[in-house]
Amino acid sequence: MDKGNERITIGVLVGGIMDYFTIEICRGVAQMARTFDVDVVVLPGKYLNRDLSGNKELTYEYQFNTLFQYAKIPQIQGIIVAEGSIGCFANEEIMREMLSQYEGIPSVLIASRQEGYTTVNFDNRIGIREGMRYLIERVNCKKIGMLGGPLCNSDARERKEVYEQVLAEYGLPFEKSSMWAEVMSAGAIRRQGGSLMTIRIWMPFSV
């Protein structure tokens, strides 16, 4: 698709390129780019406000975020920002500060609650509720743990609320030891002496 004589190029800002969430975003964007005949540039930074003090191997990970500066070049006419991954360790104020540098650039945010932007969000409540009901009703689980993100993250707070609600609905106790609020990686779980079993839960998207 041309804008006058210039092809339209969309910048896609993501946190990393190896996780399932980011891979699916890039696949979806690439598919629609072919449909509408536009160019896409993926800018794979990392995460804002991540505490790396306990991991020397990742001390300089923040330098990946310099790639986000390229979203401001004139050749990019619009951006898609995967806020849910880039900002999974950041609060809303930090994310607003980051987004402010793209003022005037048409933007779409993924997994975001920022006001004043076009956003695409998944339904945390349906996904967590259906997954827990399956474990309780079909698998007969009585003790269900949850790996959550930092509670400064709105998605993490919403998932924790639903987790507690479903436990209460079935008369199951909420135990603090079963809720890991700061864990976001398998490595972090191993450092705490735990093991990881993941269940992929379908989460319907809403715009």
C-alpha cells in the first residue's frame, strides 16, 4: 500500500522475540501486512524497569531497548506496541513516559489499559476462570498455584483477582504460598526451588 508515492511501513515494538506471546503477535502482523501490502519492521527490545541485580548474565539487557528509538524515524508511519510484554515489570506511569516519545505517530497498543490509545486486549477473566474450572471440575484439583507478574502490572492484578474469586466460588482456601506474584520466568522459579508446568489457555481477544 502506498501513501502517495511512499510505501507505508509499520514498526512493531516487542519485548524479546523468543516467547510464544511475541511470536504470535509477529505472525499475526506479518499476515495482515501481506493482506494490506504494507512493510513491517520488528524492533525487538526487552523489558522496562526489570530488576536485573541478581543476574549478572543479563546486566546489560537494557541496551536492547535502544532499538525502540528507531520507531521515531520518518520512514515509519505507524507503530504497534506490545505493551503487555515490554511493560510487564513497569507501572503505568513508566509506560506513559515511554509512549510519550511517540506522540503524533499513529499507535496501537497490545495488552494495554492506557487511555487515549487504540488498544487490543485479551480477556484475562475468561481465560483464567475456564482454566481453573477445568482443573477443579475435570481434574479434581484441590490445590492450585498461580504464577503471576508484579502487581504493578494491570494484567497481573486482574488475573490474581480472578484466581482468588474462583477459589472462593469452589470453597477452596487461598494460600499465599501458592501465589508467586513476582515470578515471570522458568529460571526464577528454579531459583526458588520450584518446578514449572504450564497449561496453555485460550484467551479470546477483544478490541
